[in-house]
Amino acid sequence: MTQIGLTQAIEQLKLELQQAIAANRPGSLQFPVKGVEIELQVGITKEGGANGGIKLHVLSLGASGKYAKESVQTIKLSLGAPVTATGEPVKVSEQAKTLPK
């Protein structure tokens, strides 16, 4: 099983939002994004050694059975309203190029 870190999950979310922004067309209906909330199930593992520590891994569907029940946690992240590189509020189009998976 490939493990997906929390950083990778957030980067994918940012990519999806960027694709929605790119789908905007002049004159199209747009929706301002006021904030983003994501809820993830993560597996927590502890690694030993000099570079060890606690790692969070986002679980894919059906993967929670591979972790001990005690090590699976649900986390909810509330992110502020996304802005563009110039600080403008993000607006997404009513029509995206691809459907979410």
C-alpha cells in the first residue's frame, strides 16, 4: 500500500482548486470560496531510530482494516479562504474541466 502524507493530500487539494479556478470563463457563473474544510482518516505510525518520529498517513478507502483500530484517527482541518498569488479571493466556475474522483 502506498502511503500518502498529509502534505501530499493538501497539495492535491490545492491542485484541484487551481484546476477549478482555471476553468473560469469570462461571464460564467462563479462561486466565491469562503473556506475549505476537509475530514480525513489517518493512520498513525511511530518509527524508531535517529530520524524516527510519529507519521500521519491518509488512509484510502478500505485501508483502515490494515491498521490497529487504536491507531486510526479522524482529523478535520478548517482552512481559511484561499487566495490567489496576488491576494485576490478565489472564485471557481460552475463547470470544471474534469470531475472529482
